[in-house]
Amino acid sequence: MRVINFAQGEFLIVGAMTAISLAEVAPLPVAILGAVLITTTLGAVVALVFCYIVDGNFGLLNDLLVRIGLIDNYFSFLSDPTASFWVIVSAMVWYGTPLMALILLAWMQHASSSAMAS
């Protein structure tokens, strides 16, 4: 089974934007190294947060579902292939949505300024 991983594209865009921003205040090699470190750290933080949320023993999602009454016992989301797939999808959406919102905002601002100019 082939898997398409869109995560590298998001990391590439975030890393490039970070390197461009850092290049204004630091030499280019330092900016690239800083971008790599910042991007890697962001990815690790997202992974750790989602591991904590869906943990089978003390995860926040399990606690919420038990308190609401949707499930009786804690469920290990990362042990079930289907559930783990949806956990990964939701983590990538959560990580990528702010970036896509910024890109859409930039496009909308550009489109409205170019429409006003003509």
C-alpha cells in the first residue's frame, strides 16, 4: 500500500518562510540552520501533543469520551490501525491549517489590492 505524505511539503514551506525571516537578521547559513531547528521542533511538539491527547492510559480524548459517556473504558487509539490513521490525519490538519489560512489571507489581500488598482 502506498502512502502519500503531505507533511514534508508543509515542513518545507514553514522552513523556507522561517529561513527567509531569519535571513534578514542573521547570515544565510545561520538562518537555514535556525529554520531547520525551528521546523523540527514544531513537528516534534505537534507529535508529542497528539500522543498525549490520544494516549490509551491517560489521554485527554479518552478522558473526555468517558466523562461524556460515549465509551465505558479507555481505548488505545494508536493500537488500532483505523483509529491511528485518523489520529495522524487530524494531527496533520491541525498542523497545516494555520499555514493554509495565512496563505489564503495573503492571497485575499493581494487579490483585493489588485482589484482596487484596476
